[in-house]
Amino acid sequence: MTTLVHSTDTLTRDALTVLQPGFTGTTPPDWLLRRLGEGLAAVGLFGRNIASPEQLSALTARLRAEREDILVAIDEEGGDVTRLEVREGSSFPGNLALGAVDDTDLTRAVARELGRRLAECGVNLNWAPSADVNSDPRNPVIGVRSFGAEPELVARHTAAYVEGMQAAGVAACAKHFPGHGDTAVDSHHDMPRIAADLRTLQERELVPFHAAIAAGTKAVMSAHILLPALDGTLPATLSRNVLTGLLRAPASEGGLGFDGLIVTDGMEMRAIAGTYGIERGSVLAIAAGADAVCVGGGLADEDTVLRLRDALVTAVRTGELPEERLADAAARVRALARWARDAGAAEGTAPAPEAGLVAARRALRITRGAQPYEPLRAPAYVAALTPVANIAVGDETPWGVAAELTRLLPGTETGSFGAASDGAVAGGVAGAGDVAGASAAAGDAGLVGEVLRAAGDRRIVAVVRDAHRHPWMAEALDALTTARPDTIVVEMGLPQAPPTGALHIATHGAARVCGRAAAEVIAGLAD
């Protein structure tokens, strides 16, 4: 039972405690350190905060010098969504690759090694894994971040991931409750609406969250999605029906019985900020049952923290937000902080540096064309058909096979080609890992002509990402493989489109390690 102390100081501290803000730079700013002394209990790290493991360790040590039990959170899913290796690409495949292998021991080992590396750098809360069932292959924001489209498969790997991550002393956070898989809308940009009935939600979306809770996940992240079967007015993040009536309620009352930390997805995402604003959205979220407010992916300054703090304090004083609810939320944050501090002190996970590469190799699905495939022995030309990356993935993280293939076949070159409607540029020749800048019309003879001219007599490796979601990409790929039947195709997104090319490799993700595994096959070096 929460004991209340009715004072302005306690109220202000509790309001700061429930925030998980971000900041800019690779060292903590003075304003952040001051707020830690005033009650702030958590920070969120993003790619902009990380230059190297050594730098990250120094950053988190500075934070702990100010507050020993601080929660240092990060969005490190591995695979396409990486902050730890944002400029290089991840050493770990993402969830879809792990689901494709369907070995829960492997998933547990990958999560444990990822957690070990996070803990080694002083991070103790990971906003992962995605427990979403990717039932709509058109989904623009989940896709390869999900273990798959089958609830029981997603459930067993979600549980294994939670167990592995927390065995390394890092709290896991299953997301995006109650499930973001059945939507073709990205909540970074708008409010998705999932029309599934309650029975469908119980038999599909909620199954992995039950498994995560049974596995002991320390946190669950809410989704900014509208589910009329649960609440016809408010999105899940702001809905008491969803957070308290479903997630928190005991099983005897039809709930999931979760007693850990409920954290919101980023409040500056348009699904919330564009309709409610971040201040009112944060008040509604805490009132609905959330314990922590994530903000800082886009708004990462002191003013944002003060605005949210003051909004929560004002809401308590005006009676809109019960003081008991804010105090309970703050108590749950502090409880997780204590667990993380103690788990970090006890951690001693043995390194498993090859876990990610082993998983990426096992996740490959290879389809050979009618003619026998001859591995490449000479430099190739890599044509990356590049869609716009969603905000969760970001466009600063490299992807593809060019860098790894160049390492194996020096002299390999690459160009990036995209549709004008996707906002990408296309055409020309570039060094491995570079993006060429000349424009070309996507999906017609212009793009294919650019690729053929750039390739010359070299073998072409066409790299795509979710070809089934991008008509221009599918058309260009079809034209390219018709013009050059010996083209090798690497699909690094959801492998929904029929395999094509002399050799088709589905990697189930675009992490650097997935590119390495594919390059080994292309060059004939795979076992």
C-alpha cells in the first residue's frame, strides 16, 4: 500500500520519477544531472547518444554517480532496430530471423548475449522485445521486428527472449500492448485502428503477452492504437480499460494480472501528440494505469521534461489525476530501479560473441533457380532497391550486403535505387556502403537501365526490403531478372513475394550480421 506524504516536494519528485526522457549528445547535460537530484529516476538512450561501448560506459557511469539506482533504458531490439550499433548495423539478427529458425534456446542465447553487452555498458532496461503478432504483412512499422505471424510461435520466442535478457541483469519490456501487428498504419504518423473482435484479440494479440508475463517480464510497453473491442474512444496508451481493466486486472477478472512496470511508447509520436498533445496525453496515460512516460526520441530537452512534470503536478492539484495513482506509478518505477541495481551487481553472464552470427546463418532460406548456381568469385555490382525506412528503424543505420560482399570480393560496387514516391533517390555507381545520387525513374526501363549500365558485365546482386509492399520495387526486380536471369536476389524484409532470380536468399532482416551471412552464401563460403 502506498503511503502518501502530501507535500509539494513529494508531488514534484513523483512527477519527475515517472518520466523516461531523452537528451542530445554523448555526455549527460547539466540539466539532466540536476533533475536526477530532484527525483528523475530514468533516462532513455538513442543512437545519437552512443559513439562506442567505452563512451557509453562512461556516460552511464556519470549518470550513476548522480543517482545510483537510475534506470538507463534503450530501444535495442537487435536486427533492424539498433541503437548500440546504429552506425555499423547490428551484430544480432532481429526477431523474424529468430522466429524463422524457431529454436527457443537460440533465441534465449541471443537475448542473453545482447543483454550482456548492454549490461556491460551500464544499460539496465531494454524496451524489447516486440511481442506483436505480425498478422498483416502490409504492416509498415512491425514486420521483421516480430517473431512471426503465428501467435504460439511469437509467444514461445517472446518468453525465451525475456528470460535471456533478464538473465543478463537487464529488464525486458514486452511491446506493444495489446498488439500492433494487425495494422497497415504506422503510429509514428497516425492513429492505427484494429477492428478485431475480443475473441480474436484473446486468441492472437494477447497470447505472447501472457507468455511474457509468465516468463517474468519486468515491464510492458503500451501501443498507441485504437481497439474498439476494448475501448471505442481512447487508444490503448490512454485507456483505463486496456491498461488497468485488461493488463493489470487479475486473471479471475479476465485480465493478464501483470504487476510490473507499464511504460508508454514515445509520447511525441503523432498518434498521441497530434490528437492529445504530449502534456495531456501523459496525464491521461498515468491516470489510465501507465507507470512511466517515454519521451525523448524527438523531444529531447529540459523544457519537455518540465512541461510534463508540471502537467502531472497540475493534474493532481486540480483533481484530474488522483495523487494515489501518481504515487503508485512512481513506486513501481523505484521498485524496478532497485531490481535493476541489484541484478546488475550480481550479473556475470559468460560472453557468447558468435551467437548473433550463428543465428543469422541459420535464419537464411535459400531458393535456387532452374540453372545450377555458380558462386561469385569476382567483384559484383550490388543494386539496393531502397524504400524509406520507418522511424523506429531510422535511416542512419546501414543495411544490405554490399559492405560484407566487398570484404569477401574486393572491387564490388553498389548503387541505391528508390521510388520518387518513397522519397528515395536512385541510380549510379558508388563505393560499397555509399548511396549514389543521380535520379532515375523507379519501376520502369529507366531504373533497370541505370542498374545495367552501372553493372556492366559484372554479376548483379539485387537487394530488396519488403518487395511485396512496394509495387515499384517488385516491378523493377521483375524487369531486372528478366534482363539478367543470372541476377542474385536478397530479400532482407518479409519474404512474402515469390522467390526470383538465379539465387534467392531470404535473410528475415536487414542487420549487418544478416548481410554477412548472405554474402557468405553468394561467395560460396557457407558451410
